[in-house]
Amino acid sequence: SQELEQSPQSLIVQEGKNLTINCTSSKTLYGLYWYKQKYGEGLIFLMMLQKGGEEKSHEKITAKLDEKKQQSSLHITASQPSHAGIYLCGADNQAGTALIFGKGTTLSVSS
Amino acid sequence: DSGVTQTPKHLITATGQRVTLRCSPRSGDLSVYWYQQSLDQGLQFLIHYYNGEERAKGNILERFSAQQFPDLHSELNLSSLELGDSALYFCASSVDTAKTQYFGPGTRLLVL
């Protein structure tokens, strides 16, 4: 079965610094989703990547999917306290009937 | 606000009891998914319904069942509850299978 591994598990950065979160799959990714979650709350959809080499940006967050479609990265530029939360990568299972999630990366931004 | 609503927000019950969690998908979405999130297991897929029919099952216990009604809202029924069932239960919806899923705010279940 497919597994997603996220790194790092947690991250503390100073406000204004850049950071990168990685998501590695044990199998080829058909659809890769990035979500953000505040502790105990619902998941907020950030971006979806599907094609090898694809890159998408929204405000200060950029997500990339590598050419082999087995690894994705989420890069935040000039972090702000509002970026703090848990970032989860999710992938379509082969049938497209569900999402498989990584364990998440907890981001704290100190001001 | 994702447009997906879940009720109740919090639920406290005792072992052996039965509870029902409710989900209303975004307007126009035909697919509803249920997930369980716990500290040790992370976010796990339970079950998927599309336009009233069960489409896929994940790690869903036999004590748990779900259905999607003609108006597309869905209910997740949890019975013979155990302490280990305490978790956050999320509903998500999408316009179709293999499309972006939008998550509700979740129901926090505490079994005492």
C-alpha cells in the first residue's frame, strides 16, 4: 500500500524566514494535495499538483511536484505567524476513491 | 469556510453507547468521504459515498456504518463505542471522485 512520509515532523522558524516541507511517496503520485490544519480544526485546501514538474504558488506558498512524481515540497517565503499550523500532504489512492495522508508537519513561527 | 458542515462539533459519551455524526456536503458535490484523525494513527480514510452509493471502504470497523441520503447529506454511525474510538471525525466532499476534497470542521468524539 502507498505511504507518504513528511519531513520534518516539526519546525520552528523565526518570523520572516523561509522554510521547506517535504512529502515523499512510496509509489507514483497521481494527485498530490497540500492542506493546512489549525490544531483541532478542519483541513484547509492549499494546492493540488498532478503533473511531473508542476509548480503552483498562492501568496507566499509554493508547492512543487518532482518529475518522477514521487516527491513534493512546500516552500513558504518570509514566514508569518499566520502560517503556523499543521501541514498535511495527501495523495489520491490508485483508484481515486480516497486520500492517503502523511503524518503532518507542525510549523511554529516565532515573532 | 469550506462549505461543508458537520454536527455536532463535540460529543462526549460512554463506552458501549452509539452515536451518529452528520455531514452536509458543499452545494453540488456528489461525493462524501469520512476520515478519522487520532494522535497515533494520523488521518485515516474510513468510507466514501458517491451520489448515495458506497464507493470505497478504508479502515472502517464493523461497528461503524455510514449512509448517504437522497439529499446528499451523510451520517456516520458509531456503535458499541470503545475508549479508542475517541478521535476527530472529518467529513469531506468533492464534486466527483478523484477531485479536490473540501473538509468540514470535524466532530470531536470523546468516549469515557
